[in-house]
Amino acid sequence: MGTTESPRRVTMTPAARRVLEAAARLFYERGIHAVGVDLIAAEAGVTKKTLYDRFGSKEQIVVEYLADRDERWRAFLARHLEAAGPTPRARVLAVFDALGAWSPQHSPKGCGMVNAHAEISDPAHPAYAVITGQKRGMLTLFTDLAREAGAAEAEQLGGDLMLLHEGALVAHGLGIFDDPIGQARERARALLA
């Protein structure tokens, strides 16, 4: 297992924000290893010196990209959970609704964390903790919601819901069948019945 320690984060200046936005687009579209700092700097309209002054390394840009993506997802999800109200079953389904609303715009090629993990599987890499932390956070959310729903085996149900969620996200990125997120939502509804 990787470290659970949170990685160092960078204070965002306007130039750093431009670097992060360019890197996020490029990393998601092309892959982390396929994108170099020269391209990121050129796309962001900054010099390599500015890039390194702000981030220190490409690894740190990857950490910021993944952490920013996770923060945006969690905020998006929080709004859906809040709108669902206090009922745990409605909140579980709201997670799938959030995924369905998020994925077309933010994850057309699948989960950014899963895609990053395909390239970063070394627990010593500083971004590894961001990737696994995001997935552990989702598992905890599903398990907590299962417990709140009164499930006798909340950990098992939380894991089942997580598998549905992750499978739907991967299937969405592959585009091999229609509406995997909607299908996963219906399976989740059946599990909660």
C-alpha cells in the first residue's frame, strides 16, 4: 500500500494556474508520460524557468493536476449530495447522478485517476497518494452511506457500490455500450432495495 500522507501543494499564482490548466488538458488528452514540460510551458505561455519556479518538477505538476481534479469532483459531488437531501438511499443514487453529469464534460476518456494510475503505479511517486486517496474517499463515502441506510453488511454494500461506480466510469470511457452510468445507477437502486 502507498503512503496516506498528503503530498505537498503549490500556491497558485496566475502563471501557475495557466500551467496547471494547460497540463490538465494535455495530461488527460495525451497521457502524463507523453507530455513534457516544454509543451506545457508553451501551451501555458510561460517559460520553462517560470514553470520550474512555480512547481519545481513535472511530478509536482502531476500532483497539482490530480489534486485539483479531485477537489473539483468532490465539490461537484457535494452539490449533488446536498440536493439529494438527507435520505441515504437518495444520496447513493445522487453519486451516480453526479457521475452521469460530470463524465460527458470532464471524463469522456474515462476516469482521470484510473488513467493516471495506469502510468503511475509506484507508491513512492507523490501523485500516487492523490490517486489512491481519491478512490479510498469514494469507498468511504459509499460505505458510510450504506451504513446510514441501515445495511446489515455496510462494508460489503459500500464495496459493491464502489465497484458499480468505478466500472461504470471505465465503461463510459471505453464507449462500448450505451449508458453504463445509468445502468450502474439502476443496479445500485436494486442493491439498496
